[in-house]
Amino acid sequence: MAQVTPIRDLKGYLEPVQVERLIAAAKNPRDKAFVSVLAKGGIRISEAIQLKESDIDSERETLTIVHLKERLKLILILTS
């Protein structure tokens, strides 16, 4: 018999439409980009605040993220 996890133990996630509304509500491009990277890249705030300009490759349209938990470098493909 499978173990049932109580609802109170589950993390809360936003639905895609909620993410889009949050992005649309951002007042400036920096905030829109920050929310987009967090939501669409699935990264933690601690990883996002450590991003540097050198992590952006505009020619390849990628963003390199250092995944702090496993100490891996992740490449996020930036698309419209």
C-alpha cells in the first residue's frame, strides 16, 4: 500500500497563468527578468542573486546557473 503524504507537507507551486500574471505585474524590465528566470528556470532565489553579467551568453541565448545544492553548472536556454 502506498504511503499518502498529507497536503500540509507539500510545497506550493504557482500555476503557469499565475506566473504570467506575476511577470506582467512587474513594474520594470529587471523585475520581469528576475521573476521569469526564477519561474521558468526553476532556480532558487539564492542561485538567482548570485548571477553575474558574465553568466549571460547573448549569442547562444543561454544563462549559466551555478546550482548551489549539488554544485553543478546548469545552462538555461533563453527563449521568448
